[in-house]
Amino acid sequence: REDNIAGFASYGLYLPKVGQLSAGVRYEWVHYAYTDAITPANDLSRDYGNWFPNVSYANAFGPVQLMLNYSAKTRRPNYANLSSAVRYNSRYIWQSGNARLQPELSHNISATAVWKWVTFMANYTRTDDAIMTWSSPYGSEGMVLVQPRNIESPFRMYSTFVNLTPTVGIWTMNYTLGVQGQRLGITVEDPREAGGKRVTSFNDKPIWIAQLLNTISMKGGWQIELGGMVQSR
């Protein structure tokens, strides 16, 4: 059972020489109760009280339009993630929820700049207590239990894109070039290591993306489209 009470307030204003400013905050109080009818020792009761602010700014500097935004949000686990019922997938793979999951908390910062047919976008997100699917040994017969869990390390993601949309005569281009990456390290138990723990890094090279779309407008309402996409490993 989850009881949720929330309230929010926001305020915006425009200053001629500064730009458009807006700020808001949302407060959310949640009471969460988990009852196990078979094993009362598994019962859980929690209260959450969180503030979620958001701030945005927009202005035009000559031909350039600029927009900045910050927001904090939460994502709470759904019932399927919380149920401790074990589902049989195969002889060696069982699946279950996790009643002890904590909500995720994400902070996002984004920036957008527009000049004529050029748009620049950048985004950064940090998620604490990120919920991820985790596999671990279950029992002594070689079975694996798959269930969600909160990871201890913050999960960071970033991206930067440039979009070009020039038109030359009957030829219209829509080209997007960008990069996406992440920063994440997970500590796990490993008896093979001297300290009994091992850190696994998922900070591989970022992914580079290029999407090239071309449109040629013909007489009579006809048009020819040719596009392609390239993505690094």
C-alpha cells in the first residue's frame, strides 16, 4: 500500500534585459507499507519526504536563442518490482521482485541553443539508487535468481548533439551529429580478489552518432528522400 500526498508551487517572470525566468518546487510525502501474509518478519514500513525543485531560463541574444533547465525527479518501483513472488522462467533461471527497493532520484541539467538552422543540445543526468536488473546465485543447484536492486554508485549519463537543417534550392538537409556516454562503476563480492570485492567499470568509449537525412522537392508535389545513419561501436 502506498499513500501519496503532494503539493507544488511555481513562479515565472520576464525581465526585458535578462530573459524569461521560472522556478518551482514540488514536495511529496509518501507512506509505503509492505505486508507479507506468509512471513510477517518480511513486513516493511517506510516514509519518504522529498523536495523536487526545477529552474529554467530562456532568452535571445541577437540571433541566438538560449534555453537552460534543471530539474529533480523521482521514479518509484512499480508493484511488479516489489512483489517477492518467485516466477519460474526455466530450470536454471528464476525471477522475482524486491520489496526492499528504494526509489530512484535523478538530477537533470540541459541546455539548448538555436541559431538560424543550427541547434545545439547538451544534457547531463545523475541518478542515485538507480534500479537495475541483477542476477545472483540461488540455492545450491546452479540456479540464478533475477531481480531488481538499487546500485550503490551514482549512474551518470551525458549527451551532446548538433542538428543542421539548411536548405539549398530544392535540397533540404537534416543532419544530426552527436555523442552519448555514461559513467558507472559497480562494486561486487568476489572471493577471488584479495579484498573480497571487485569493481566493474562500465565507462566504455562513448557512442558517436551521425544521422543524415536529405529531401529533394520536385514539381507536382513529388519528393525524393535519402537518408542514412552511422553509429560507432
